[in-house]
Amino acid sequence: MLHDVGGQPDVQVPYEGRHEAERQWEMDTYVTCECLAWRGVWNAEIRRRMENDLGATQYYGLPYYARWATTAARVLVEKGIITTDELGRKIDEIRARRGEVLS
């Protein structure tokens, strides 16, 4: 089976049922990214290029929509729409709200 990254071989990944919270997170990520496209922040070509630039470890190690979120954050920072400090503060805020341990 070929992977969608330059025809590279793919590995078989067993399907595992997802919980509602995970499906909702994926939909929220998709909608957020579509809004970024609608506002002209990025498009599908930019997303794919940025995903391919993640490198094999991150590309294959992150779930599909986590790659979208990661690349969206990179685009927002690179375009100067947000700073890395603002992004870090927002991530910390969300983790705190979710009760996750901050490192």
C-alpha cells in the first residue's frame, strides 16, 4: 500500500473505535482549520507542504488532525498572527482547564 506522502510505503494501522470526545476534537480541529482557510490564512497546499515538512517522526507519530493542528499553529506563528508566547499560554490555559499536569 502506498502512503499519501510521495508514494512512500505505508504501514498497516489497526482501526480502533474512537470515543465521542475524540471525534468532537477532530471536528473542532477541522472546522477551525476551515475557518483559517476561509479567512485566507492558509490553504490545502500550504497545509500539505507544512505537514510534509514535519519530518517522518512527527508525521507518522501524530494522528491525522493533530498534524493539522500542529501545522496550523506553525502557520499562525510564521505569519505573525500569534507569537510562540501567546500559543504557549493558550496551550497552558487549555491544559489547566482540562486538569492536565503542566510541565
